[in-house]
Amino acid sequence: MLEKILKDESLSIEELDNVAGGSWGESVGDFMNSFERKIPGFDKINPNSSEGAIYMLKNWTEGDNIVGKLKNMFASYGIEMTYNGKPFDNNIYSYKGKQISQDEAWKIIDGK
């Protein structure tokens, strides 16, 4: 897969989901949504680029800790994100004590 990243310089969301599913795939989607919305801390690294994919692989749980940045970003909107860390289990998103979906979390962020 890394060879494809380096060769093609770009990945679709489906290709990123194939790298890993569950909470990892959801978190990659959250990273992509944050980049597209130009949320500070996520606005400079395109996760669809080879540079972005390599950055994510190197900093997922070490260094800048992308998961930690995502949790903090959601928290700034009053959303608690629990990273499941299991390949096929989804993250948990909560707002005002109620479990919500990932899509609902992004609607809150978008003010909808």
C-alpha cells in the first residue's frame, strides 16, 4: 500500500478505508473532514497526499499524536470522541451525555 501512496501521490477515502477499518478508518475520515474545513491544526497537511499519509502513519500515536489532536478538536465543540483502537469497531462520539454518530458530530461542528 505504501508503494501506491508514493507512486500515485493521492488516495481516495475508499483506499484509505482499505488501509484499516473501524476506528482507524473513522479517525482518518475525521482528519480528512478537519482538513477540508480548514480547522486549525489540520489545515496544512492534506491526508489525501502521500505526505499526509506518511505523516499520519508516523504520528498516529507518537509525536504529534493525531488521535489526541482529534479528541481535543471534538472537545472544543463539546463532543467527546473515544478512540476505540480496534480494527473493526467504531469510535464513540458523545454530545451532552448522548451517544451520537460520526455524521451527527460533524453536523454539530458545521453548526447544523
